[in-house]
Amino acid sequence: MNRRQLRQQCRIEHIASERNLITETEAHGAYIRYTDDFLLFGNDKQRLWHLHDIIENELTSIRLKLSIPKSRMMATREGVPFCGFRFIPGQQPRILGASKRRFEKRRHRHYRTGMDISDISLRVFSWYQFSREGNSEGLRQAYETWPLDGGKRKRN
């Protein structure tokens, strides 16, 4: 993240705090942010759409915009995608399919571009550690048998 992006995120949080949006949201639900992703939780759809509109206007004023496919209203019982996982109440997070596919593509690209096998191994280990946060025991067992040399994973 560069300085400009960090200043813009701080500005959005400052505006939200200044207008008591975060405080108000906390009274009605929750607010979570990680780098450039944020979630608003609440029981009042009308209030959430109002907050959505305010955030969208503030982003527009600093020449940013919400990602349309990601900016949506959903019931938490359906699971909430965030930071590469789908969070479902009462269950361990699940790794999103897009996260798995992105990892596989990177692994193949690293090998094809001639990256040293020890560097590929470090990246695989890093992703393996990330995957431990989710309900992914079977997936991690499958990764243990993957060739680091860029070979395609054999599906059973």
C-alpha cells in the first residue's frame, strides 16, 4: 500500500468517525476493516444502505469507487467473503475457490519463470500457513503431495 492509499483510507475512517458513522454502526452492528476492504454489519437494511451511500459519496469525492460486484447487501447466514475466506456463523472459515485458483496460478507461473525451487517452497509454505486459518485439512493434505516443480495437481 502506498502513502496516497493510506492517507485516503485514514481520511475515510476520519470522516466516518467525524460523522459518528462508526459509533452509530457499532450501536447497530459492527464495522471491520483490513487494508482496503471493509465490512458493515447490522440488522437494519435501510440504515446499511444509507451508510453505503455515504461511503460511496465520500469515495467519489477522493476519486475512488466501490467495487460493484463486491459491494452488496447479504445475509450473514449465507457466509461473508473477506480476505480470501468465507465466514459462516458457527463454522470455521472456508477458503474461497478464487483464492485456491490464484495460488495454483502463481505456483505454476513461478516455476515457469525459473524461480528457484527454494523460493517456490517458501511461497507454498506461506500459503499453507494462510490456509490453516480455515476449514482446510483435506486441502492441506492434498498440497503436501503437490510437486513444487509446477506440475498440475491431479484431482481424484
